[in-house]
Amino acid sequence: MSEKPISRRQLLRRGTAVGGGVLIGEAVLAGVARQAWALAEGGEQAQKQLPAMPRRVLGKTGEKIPILLQGGSMSWDTKWDPKLPESVRNGIDYLDAAWSYTGGNNELAIGSFLERTKLRDKLWITSKSPLWDPAGFEQRLNESLGRMKTSYVNMYFLHGLRDASALDKPLQQKVEQLKKQQKLRHFGFSCHDDNVIELMQLAAKTPWVEAVMFRYNFRQYGNKELNQAMDACHKAGVGLIAMKTQGSSVSFEQQWQKFQQTGKWNKYQAVLKAVWADERISAAVSEMDSLEKIRENAEAARDPGKLGELDVRELRRYALATRNLACDGCGHLCAGAIDAPIPVATTLRFLMYHDSYGKRDAARALYQALPESARRLDGVDFSRASAACPHGLDVEQHLLRAARVLT
């Protein structure tokens, strides 16, 4: 920790140029990460350069986590990714991963980072299992631990929970067993689509569920049923982590551009500030796939200032103006009105990855991995599905566009 700060110029001098990039020695990499942690930890250098990252208690876990979390990226470099030490330097010491993200590359990137920096005990590491049966759940956890080169995760989620029956006694017993084996410390689930409200209400009644990661953005603030579910979780001590906070901007970039920076914060920071204003939310997870995004979002998180009246008004205007253009993920409403096995919400989520996140290759791979029957649109009547959407989304228009750009 006594090493002098390493400048970017010094890093480049110590590296060897390879194919227009830089190959940096492992000793230098470890030094960079140690320096990053020294800054994030709150030492003398941190006081001069970066204010502390605010933290909140994650429900009944009793643990304090940063209000901004680094989401498992589809683009992390598995050998060494500078976004990880930069996140840590900014006080974002919670790294979110999943067994299924890009074939596990996000977990491999974390493993490389931990192996080289020896910072495991300074970080909160989360991953997720796509399998809910006890044997599969344990198998995926073990595979994730191997990829990340760690003996435990701080939190392990059921990934994309849809079926409430998954939270039954056999899984509870398996979770308790894995806790005794010190392979996981806390348990929760994530949910994207369909019955999010039902699942959150269930979490509030399930003592061994400690946290829920759920889709939440500025278009949903007035949703009475969702707010009741959030209240129930908060009262029961279930930690709430918001994801997909930016809201989809699928196919309406022109409308999005109308709502540029109106005050101190740009539109991306403003949306996060709006989420953090809700004290029921412990943190927001964001896939920050560039150093610039990390720094901008961290700056917004560290600044105690609240959104101005103009920012709040512009967010409301934007939400109203695009309400019939963005999918909220309530796929059980529209899919049930289609005489075909087409997962509307899932398909439009992949389209969001393509349009809003710029993850074009990953989005195409996910879409093309769907069964052929889920992608066959010819001859399907979508009129009842559009009518079933509470926000008037033109389901057929978006599905046809998904088929066009993701195939």
C-alpha cells in the first residue's frame, strides 16, 4: 500500500505494444489493483481524489453494500479488464456476475482479477444459477466458484425466477447446506418478466430469501401493486436491488434524444438518482461497460445532491411520452393473448440489449438460441396481444423488428 500512484503514461511505458493494445506485466497489474483498492478504501489518497461511495444495508443480510453495483458485463476481458480496478477505485466493490452471461466469461474475468490482485476479502461477489433444482443449483454454484477462483460467494441468486414453486423445501435445505459449507453467505433471486409482483410478495413471506434483484425504472414509480410488493419486502427485511434502471429505449432513439441534460445530471445519471431517492432500494446494478460510464455513475452516486425540479419534470415527461413504446416485461399479459409460443417480453428484452446496450452480437446469439417456434411470426395475429398491453405497445411492430435485426 506504500507504492506511489502509477500514472497512465508509466503504465504504457512498462507495457509492450501488441496489435495496437498494451500487454502489461502481472506485477504492474497487481500494483494497479492495489493502488485502486487503496483509493477506494478511503486512505489519504482517496480523501484527496474521491469521496466515499455511499452504502446502504442490504435487508436482513445486515451487510452494507455500495448504492452503485458493477453489473456482470457481456464484454469483460477474461485476462484482465481495466473496468474492474476502476470500479473498485470508485468505491464500487460489489461485482455482479452470472453463470450464463456470455458463456461464463464474466466469471472468468472476475477470477482473473481476484487471482492477480488477492482482493477477495475486500469485495462482495455475487453470481446466479439458471437451474433451480437442488442438484443443478449446487452444480452451477460449484462451476461458478471454479471460474471465479474463490471458495465462496457473498450472495447467490436464482437467476430469472419465474416459477414460485422453485422456492420449496428441497431448495431451502440445499441453500442451508451450502451455507454450512461456507460456499455461499446469502441467498436471493432475480426476476425480469411476468409475475415480478407475485414473486416479490412471496419473497416477503419467505424468511430464507434475503434479497431480490428486480426490474425497476422511472416508468414504474406510480405502479400501485409494485409499490405494495416493495413495501412488503422492505418491511420483511428483504434487500431490494434495482436493475434495468435506464428503461428500454427500443426503436425510439429520436424521442429519447429530446430529453437531454436539463440540470446538473445527464439523463443516465438522472435516472439513477431517481432510483436512489427511494430509500427502500439498497442499490442499483448497472452494466457499466466503459471507464467513462463507471466514473459518471460513481460521480452521481457520491454526490449527495438530489434531482432538481426540472430534472424530475423532464423524467416524467419522457416517461409519459414513451409509455406506449417501451416493454415493461409483463409478458404474461400479451403472450397469453397469442395463439403461438412466442415469448414477447423475453424477445423485447433481447432487442433492448441490441438497441440500448449496444450488445448486438450477444443479443443476436440469445435470440437465435430461442426455439424456432418462438421466432416464427408468420400468420400470427398479434392484435389481441397489443390490446392486452396496459401501455398500448404495438407488439407486432416490435417483434417484427426483433426478427429483422436479431436474425
